[in-house]
Amino acid sequence: MGLALSGACLLHCLILPVAVIAAPSASAWLGATENTVHWLLVLVAIGISGWALHAGYKRHGAAAVMVLGGLGLVVMVIGAAHLFGRAAETALTLGGAGIVAAAHVINLRMCANHAHPVAARR
């Protein structure tokens, strides 16, 4: 799910500018909803990625994977919040999504290498 969400984010970031150029009459509406869509996607990414990475952590016990995924999510939040301006939003969002996707791939590989869950941590 996390990888699919990262892919959806990538498609959204790449397709929306083309859609705005191709459909000038819809550009005002698309521009008005853009910020809302980004926050919704970030919130969904936080929920799904947090769940998936935590489930993997319980299996393999490597906190570094959760830290990597968390870093990517923070970068996405910084992009959605326009902390470095709108010009940096796409680069930050795509970069964050790429980091989260990498964390999911590492998480999947580490889970595949661990047949039994690591003992519960407190």
C-alpha cells in the first residue's frame, strides 16, 4: 500500500501540470484544490506508511527503516506546508515520496528475511 501511495503521489505531481496546460478552463479549479489535495495525500501517506513501517519494525526490529520513512514523511510535510515556497513544493514532495518508497522497499526486503517476528518491545 505504501509503495502504491508513493506511486500515486508521483503520478499526481507529474500529471497535474499537464492537465492544467491541457485544460485551461479547469486550471482555476485545479489550482484552488491543489493545496487541499496535497494535505490529504500527506495525511493518508502518514497513516498508511506509519502502519506499514511499524508492522515491519515489529517483524525485523530495525528502527533505521522507520527513521528513514519518517524522514521522507517530514520532507513531504515541509513541501505541502510551503516552508521553502511554492517553487520547492514539487521537489520536496517528490523527494519525500521517494525516500518513503525506499523505506518501504527496504522494509519489505527485511521482512522477507525474517521468518518470525522479533519479540515485542516496550
